[in-house]
Amino acid sequence: MELKLNSPKREVKNKKTRKMRKKKINLGDIFSIPLPNGKFAFARLFKENVIAVYKKTYTDIIKLPLSEDYQFIVGVYQDLLQDGIWKVVDNRPFESEEDAWVRGFIKDPINGKYSMYYKGKIIPSTEEECKGLEQVAAWDRHHVVDRIMGDNKWNIS
């Protein structure tokens, strides 16, 4: 009796039941973000799944931004960094661990008071101290793409 381990039926079954492998991500990873206009944006990964999106967009995935000149900085859901749709094309390590942290702000919707979010801590703050910071939130892929494409409804500050 001959045993066939790689029979076509077995392969199809494995493909259907196999779960998508999550990609490993590292601080400083540079992700390419495909845009609806055929161009690419790039974003660098900071701590706590925060990405900094570079100002310029490019027609070629091979051309990367030369300087750390960011358009905006936002938190994103971890799964969209691991599902492989946004490809890791480079890694730019941070000079220090401190450089990998980003400050954000929270505005209480009931009392209107501001707090600063930094290194996992919420610190009472003022509106003035929070100017220029991004509001803390976890964004989905389409929100990031909309903002890159110039949809100003996502411009918080």
C-alpha cells in the first residue's frame, strides 16, 4: 500500500484551515502604505503601535524618505502592522529608547479637561501644553490612508 502525504485533497484542506501568520514587527520598521492614487506613503514604527507617517509620497516603493520629516503621528491597531498588507521595507533604529516614545493628548468629552499620555501614563495637563500633539486613539487602515490623501476630518489638532 502506497501512502501519499501530499495528496491534492489534503493540501486544499490545509489551505482552508491554516490561520494567517502574523508578521513580526520591530521598533523602527518602515512600512510602505499603498495609496489609492498608485503612490506609496511610508511610516515608521514607534512604541505602543504608534506610527509616524512621512510627509512625502512616492511613485516607487524602492524610494524611501531620507529624513525623519513626518506629516502626522498616530496609534494604529497592531493587526494591521502584522497582516502583511503594509510591507516592511526598511528598519531605522532609534538612537535611544527614549526616542521611540511619542506624547499624545486626551480630551475628556464630559468636562473638556486635557491630559497628556506618555509612556503608558495619563498626566493631567492643559490645552496649551497639548498643542501640536495628536489625540490618543487607535486608527484603522482606512483612516490612515484617508488622512494621507488629505481628508482633513482626521486633522485633530
